Amino acid sequence: MMRISHAMAPIAVLDTAALIAWPLEAMRGGIVLESQKVELGRVAPERLLVLEAADLKWHSPNDDSMGKAEEMAIGTGDMAGLSSIDLNLLALAMEHEATLFTDDYRLQNICEKGGIPWATVSTRGISSIWSWEIRCPGCGAEQEIPSQTPVKKGDFGVCNACGSPLRVKRKN
């Protein structure tokens, strides 16, 4: 596993879990997304004021990094379970050759498979790499992994063959 500690990471990309849970000093100098402010305002508005003093670096990934992140997420099958913020954080970690601090198992899975250093914020993290597929529970047909993050969490569309709602399943 590529897991490392925060003290070992010269450059850190921080997911929202770190922005919520970590003390100010631990976040200092971390790379984050502008769109995380909106997410944070929704889930932990009291932390927004703290972040003003955290000396964070607010960035957006470039198109090349986004393309690589999308390719990696499609390759593992994790794209269907990622949010737009997740995908952007992955792209930032690649672009800045940084360690991604996240409790998101899908992001950890992609990082592990792609050789991107990662560390957890407050969970144990993954212990093995998984691949995913989108399958119809009605007729069993496998569908193509989407090329973009879902608009609505858990909405993977309907089966082209029978019309049943699609599900993400671990590949055997």
C-alpha cells in the first residue's frame, strides 16, 4: 500500500474530511479546491471561518490532469461512485505530485492502483484493490462504466436491455 503519514508528505491535497476534522496546523499549506467551500458550507459551515486562517492553497486542476484522473477512475470502475469534487482532488494530487489525504475508499482504490501516494484522515483505509462494474440486477447485463461522475449520487441509469435501475458491483 502507498499509504503514508501526514508528516511524511511534502505536498498534501486535502479532501473535505481533512478540512472538517484536522486542527488548523495540520492543514496549513494544503492544496484544496474552491468548490470544497460550497461543500463545507453545506456539511460544516462553522469550519469555513477556521479555514480563512489555515493558509490553504486554493487551486483547480488543469485539463490534462482531469483527463488522466478520468481515465484512471474509468479504468478501476470507480468513476460511477465519485463526485465531481473527488475527481478534481484526484487530478490535483496527480498534477502536483502530492499525497492525497482522503477517507474515500474509491479515491484510495484509484490512488493505490495508479501509484499515487495517499493517506487517511481518520479511518483505517483500504486493505486491497477492487475493480468495479455496472450491472443490471434484473437481467444481469453489464453496462459500460460512465465517462463522467454521476449527476445524482447512486443514480447509474437504467439497463438498455430491460429498463431496471443499474447497480455498481465488485468484479470477481
